[in-house]
Amino acid sequence: MKQIPLDLSADQPQSFDTFVTGRNTELVQRLQLLAKASADKAVHTGSASTDRFIYLWAEAGAGKTHLLHAVADAVGAQARVISAASADDAFDYTPQISHYLVDDVDQLFEERQIAAFNLFNQIREQGGWLVSTGTLPPTRLELREDLRTRLGWGLIYQVHDLSDDEKIAALLQATLTRGLEIPPAVLMYMLTHYRRDMPSLSRMLDALDRYSLATKRAITLPLLRELLQQESEEQ
């Protein structure tokens, strides 16, 4: 049978609605409150510093970037997502931006670390909110001491990965939302024979749905194995 091209690159919309909370309830609630914070400078300059700076840490795939984009999605045009690949002026402070969201600070090179440090100070003095992410707690980051210290000033949250049971439950809920009938054994096989982070699992679930429709076959373990084999060959 001719192989059907797969698209495993498209992510789900990164919003609070599509984030599986698991053990991160307090963190998600905190970020939702932050996203609703007023852009009125008189309000957010008067807020406690620890409430205006949040640092999230976890290994890749736990959902740090998803949460940053969820804040951006909730805030709208007054939010700016910044990464190591962003343009130099992304770190420039502007009154039109209320929420600065810096992803993977541990990947910033020296000049970007200085820019992030300066941005932190400007937000502290002139108003705004800043959420940043990294793979380790601030005290273990290999960054400039001044920036590392700033990151430790605010609230610090570890983003907890989902347990296997939570991942299966989330995938089962996703199948119900899509109106799919997938045996739990198929989802368990996917979890144990494919990448284990939720974004990858969700993309594979979407690909499995499309593959089932394209081949006019029910979603079964043999169909999943065939799809995984095809994905492996395309790589």
C-alpha cells in the first residue's frame, strides 16, 4: 500500500484550555490571574514584585512553552513571547507591552543575558509582568550571576510532568472530544513505544485519526504499529 504523508509537526493551539493541568493546578491558576492583570501602569507598578515575576522550570516536554503561549493567548496584543531566536529588539521595554514571556533563558548567550537583565530591571521600575522558563531552578542555571539572582527574586514553580495514568486519562478525554473509539490498549502502546511528552502524543493521536480515515480502517493496535513504522521510515 502506498504510504500516506504524515504531518506530525502541527501543534494544538497553545492555550489554557488545551493544557493538561495534572499536578500544576496552583501554577495554572496563578498564570491565569497574571494574564487577567490590568495593563494599567498605576496598578501593576504597585503590585508586589514577587507577584509580577514568575520563573518556571522543568525538563523539555513538560509544558513550559505551552504555558507561556497560553498567557500570550489570554493577554493578546499586550503580550510578547521572547526566545533565544528572537530579534534583538524583542528585549526592548515598551509601555505598549504589559506581559513579557521569556522562554528558555538558559539558552540565551551573553549579550541576550544582559538584555534580559536590563528588561527585568525596567519592568520592575516602570511596570509590567515577566514570566520566564528554564530547564533548572535559578540557583543551578549557568548564567550571569546578576540575571540568575533576578530570576530567583520572584515566584518559582516547577512544571510537573504528567504521570502515565494522567497521560492515558488525558488521551482518553481527547478521544472522547474527537468522537473517536480507541481501545485503551492502543493508547498504552503509543505511550510506551513513542515519544512520551504530551505534545508529541497529541500529534500522534491526530495523525492516527487522519490515518484511520484515509485508510478507511478502524483504529486498532495493528493500525498504530503500521503508522509508527511509517513515521520511523519517514525520519
